[in-house]
Amino acid sequence: MPRRVRAVAERKGKTVKLIIATIKPFKLEEVREALTGAGVRGMMVTEIKGFGSQSGHTEIYRGAEYAVNFVPKIKLELVVPSTVVDQVVETIASTAKTGKIGDGKIFVLDVEQAVRVRTGETNEDAL
């Protein structure tokens, strides 16, 4: 998007942001309910595996110990109007928090353009 068009869109409040969050699997329903209550109208959910500070862990199965290098997580992807980003991030962070290592991460990225395929609506109108 050219700089001038982007500046006009930002002034009109029509910019949107992509929020990517990784959370513990058992927190998914609680986070979904909190986001729905905060007015989020949709999200994409993916089951993933990864590691961070945890660097995996060991488990015992039938008496044998083995390493689990990747920990199951849930990845949420939401595109929201830039005006509500802080509220959505706070909702995810407070709802997903257990206070233990591995609670997850949240990333916020700019979205260059969003288009609703059915109607051709763009950016915030496409949400």
C-alpha cells in the first residue's frame, strides 16, 4: 500500500493487525470465551508443537524415561481493528496465564491488506 494511502487509512481507523498467540491447549476454551466476550468475531486455531524456555521435558512411559523435545501448544491467529489490539492482547494474556513456564507468547503484526472473498470488502470492513 503506498505511503499516502496507508496514512489516510490509518487516520480513518481502517488499519487492522494480526495477533498470533501460542497458549497451552487446556486454556483454549477459556481464551475463546473471553475473546468472544470482548467482541472478537473470529479466529483461526492450529494445534502446534514447539519449545522455548522449557526446552522440552522428560516423561516416563511403561517404566522407560524418554525425552519430549516439542511441547504441544495451540496457535491462535486473529485479525482485529487496530483500535482494539491492546484490549485483545490483554484479554489473551490474562486468560491464558497460569504463572508457570510455557504459558506462551503473543505477537502483533501489521496487516497490509485484508479482503473478504465473498463480498470484496477490505480491511476492517472485511472482518
